[in-house]
Amino acid sequence: MASLSLKKVSSAWIITILTLFICAIVFGILMRLNQGNDIKLSPNGFYTLMTTHGLTMIGIWTVAGMVGIQYLLSRYTTVSAKLNVFALVLTIIGVIMLWISTFVGNFHTGWTFLYPFPFYIAWAKWATPLFLWSLAVLGIGWFVWSVGILVEILKKYSLKQAFAWQHLSKKDPEVTTPPFILIATVSLVGIILCLITAVILLILFFAEYYSNGSFKNDPLLMKNLTYFFGHTLANEALYLGVALLYELLPEVSGRPKFKMTWYIALAWNFTMIFVLTAFFHHMYMDFVQPLGFQMVGQLASYFASIPAAAVSALSVIFLVYGNKIKWSLTNILFFIGVIGWMIGGIGAVIDATISNNIVLHNTLWVPAHFHTYNAMGNVLFCLAFFWWVANEFAGSQETTKSHKITIGLMLIGGFGFVLMFYIAGAASVPRRFAFYPNELQIGMTTATWAAFFATLYLIAMLAIIWEIVRKCIRVFYSS
Amino acid sequence: MNEYKFILLVFLDAAILIGLLGYYIYKSSLNPEGDKSIKNPLRKRFFFLIMLSAVLLILLAITIPKSPYFLFADKPPSKLVFVDAKQFNFIMSYQAINPKNPSAGESIELPVDQPVEFRVTSLDVNHGFGIYNSRAELVTQTQAMPGYVNRLRWEFKEPGTYKILCLEYCGLGHPVMSSSFIVK
């Protein structure tokens, strides 16, 4: 049972996340309008927006999952709201530092800040250390929070039970592990590994920066560390959203809870391993990378999709098909999120095939697939939770009001927006171009259309977010 | 149909299929008549996962040999081109480039239907080396990483002017970082 203090801090998180989300969508629309030649941003303006947009989005939708996990974990064990407040304070400080480094200091390396780019200073000199320290502050907050949540899980379940290993050897073990606990554990372990890697990466950056160049890093190692951290974090963030789905979808649909079975246990344990090596697909075009890693990259990218995506999608299909479902905005968002996740997954598997990657790598196909499984996948999983919890905060029963217009706008806007990326990506248009050369006219046309569709998506999001925030604010007045 | 359109078409077909399947499943839950729920879900799921694994294994077996690391590996290149990327231009030469005093050689002309090798590195940050044909289609690419040399082998099938674009974000001049060479 969630305490009032947990409700209040979760509310504060939700309002913070959704405010940053709206800002980051607007940044994205401005970028697409500039690429479409509809507005004129300076290259500096474009790339500071790009850096802020990428890091803000990936950050907020990781913590969104964590907020949901900790809130729902209170059904199983006691959770600490203090831990949550600590992470929120450090996140707000970290985001302010990050935005100052980009918007005031003009730091613009993109989210990847690939070594040695941050040291080739084309911005205020202080912006490089401020940017790196902002990541350190965010990293510390999230690391302590993730470890804290994992400890909370381990207060109730042994490590073996948290990973549901007892389900692999016995059909009906004495202690059953809810799928929510297993997926949360697997994802948190992954996130902790990502954050440890981020710490190593930052230490190496700081070592070179503060030694005034007498210590030099290895670019290949730094690139591997960057993508291990960045790619894996994005994947684990999605899995946190999936954990919310496993816990809430049957409940709000009036169906029996998902039960742990040996194959769900096996699937998610495999996912934990595969997802940690899938990041190698970012390095396909670095031919100096050991060949074995390239092969592992494709193998892991293919087989990471089977346990998590296929098992979860089938679970949802079996839950819904032919059964009378009490549809509400919560389960509609979860359901569309699964479809978005599957479609984005297909785009990802195509890109993760090395022989395709040679013509897709760093084209707009890359933002195409990750925007699909984020904007139309994980964001919807987390919004479903936010919607559900906001109703719980307000003490109101969720109505079965259809929200047809909102959903329609979201579907047309969201899928239209990503379709423009796919078309341009297949037409070889590079990503991260502030503007396009004349021969890539299709890049401009699709960018303008993408801005239009993204605006529809934004309108739908504003309609949903407005109601969520209004209900969340009420918690602060309750005692 | 070229490979770019093929990739897009495969994706769109799969996406539409998933969308239609989703709609069909959603509709089935609105007013189900009688018990239409799926029987033996465990068996059906197991069968589906085996099928999916088999498809992915077949795709792996077909696509891995087409990876760029194996292309033209047994054919000695008829020409070598050294490429040093630098914010925001490409320096290309038939001879190795001195990083302390990098300068381009004569303009690059490459033979059609013969393997050539690009030895690509960077003198500052990470860059990309993307080769576009005259129809603005990305033909092949590799990364330009400081301290490392990526060897890209390719055989150009069509004569013409090929444009090089940077495919790794490298700074404000990233979209204008380009060069070209001729194949004849």
C-alpha cells in the first residue's frame, strides 16, 4: 500500500517528467521544422536543441518507469519515499545543470558525447565540465535509487526468487514470483550495470580533462562504453514500462493476473543476458572492432527480441483475444504501446542486420525505430501508469470514456511522425543534419510532414497530460 | 526494385500486418459471442517461439555472409585511397597522409568493376565516411575514428561522380562536410 509521502513524491515526479516531456517534444518539432526549411535556426541553436532533446527524453522515460516500479512495489513490500525524494532532487539539479550547459554554454555534442568530441571545444569552456558533472549528478541519483529499489525487492524475495529461478525447476514452487517483480529485478540489474559503466566513462573523461591531456583515452574503448551505457539504458527503460504492463493490464481489464511460468522466467533471464550485448550493433561500421563482437551484436539483437517482445506480445494477445475486456484509457495505452513496440522492434531488427546496416547506419532509419518503440511504446506504457495512478490519487473511478479523438490524434500523429523517419531513412537521408543538401530534397519534405504529425501527437499528449497533472496536484492538498 | 525500396516495403508490410492484427484482436474483445479465448496458450506460444527462432536463425545464416567485413576480402584491391577526416572536410590521397601536415593529393579517380580499398581515419573527433551514388543513394560506409584505421573495400558497378557525406555527428559544420570522387 502506497504511503501518502510516496504518493506525493510520485506526483511531483509525474508533473516534472510530463513538463519536461512537453518541452522536449517542442524541441523536436523545432528541429524537424528547421530540417524542413520552414524555420531558420542557427546550427548552434539546432544542435543544442538536439543534445537537450535526446538526453532529456531518454532520462525522463527511464525515471518514469522507475517511479512506476517503486509505486507498484509498495503492494509487495515497504518502500522508502526518502530514496525517491533524493533521486528527484538530484534529477532536478542534474537537469538544470545539463540545460545550462547546452542552452547557456552552447554545449552541443549530441547525447552520445562521443570521445573526444567534448574536448574539441566550440562552446563556452566551462560548458564541458558542467555537462559531464550534470551527468555525474544524474547518475549518482539514479544509481542510489536503483540499488535502493533492488534492496527493497530483496527484503521480500531472495535473489533466486527475484529472478524466479525456482520456477525453472519446480512446477508449483512454494514461493511464486510475480512477473512484475522478475521484470523489475532484471531491468534494475541492467540499469545498475549501465550506470556503473557511465561512472567508468565519466571517470575516464574527467581523468583526461583534469590532467590537461597528459592522460589520453582510447576512442574505441570509449565508444564501446558510451553505447553500452546509452543503448542498454534505453532498452532497460522500455522493460521497466513492460513491468508496469504486466502488473496493471490484467487488473484494469478485468482479467486474471499474469502468472509466472517457467517460460516467462526463462525468457526474462535470457533477456537480461542478450540485452547486455546487443549494443555492439552500434559499432558495426567500426571495422576495427573485433569480428566476434560484430557477430554477437547481430545474434544478441535478434534474440533479445524473442524472450521479451514475443513472449510479452503473446501474453497480451492471449489476454485480450475473444475475452470481454473493460476498455479504458489505461489499457488502451498499454495495448497500443505493445503494437508500437512490435513495429519499432521490426525496424530495429532490420537495422541490426549488418548487411542492411551498411546502408542504414546513421540514416534517419535509426531515429525511426527508436522513436517508434519509445514515443508509441514505452511512453504509452508509462502514460498508462500515470493515468491509472492519477485516478487513484484523485480517488476517482476510471471511466470507460472512450477518448476517441485523443487516441485518434495520437495514432495518426505518432505513426505519421515515425513513418516520415522511415521513408527518409530508406532514402539514405542522414540523421543529425541541421539542414539537407539539395540532392536530399526528400529529407526536407518528410521533415515538414513529420513536424505536422508531431504537432498532432503533441495535442493528444497535452489532452492526456492535462488531466493527469490536474489529478496529481490534488495529492498535495490531501492529508 | 532496389534494396532501399525493398527494405522499406518489408518493414511497411510487417507494420501494417501488426496494426491489422492488433485491431482484429481489439475488436474480438468488444462483444465476444461465446468463449472464443485461445485454448492451449502454452503450446501455441511454444510453437510460435520455435517458428520465430527458426526464421531468425535462417535470416542470420543468409545475411551474415553478406556483412561488409567479408566483402571482396579475397580480392586484392586495385587501388588504395587514404582518407583522413577532419572537422569539417575529408582529405583524400593515393599516398599515406602525414597527420602532422595533412594534405590532399590529386583528385581521386577509381576504376569501375574493380575492388578498391579506402583506409579511413580521423585527425580529430569521430566522423562517418558515407559514399553516395549519383542518385543520392548511400552505397556503403565506414566510420572515421581517431587513432584507428578502418579498411573499407568496395567494387563500384556504375561509373559517375560519387559524393562523400559525414555520417557521424561531428559539430556545427557536420551537414556541409563532404567531398567527391569519380569512378570511370
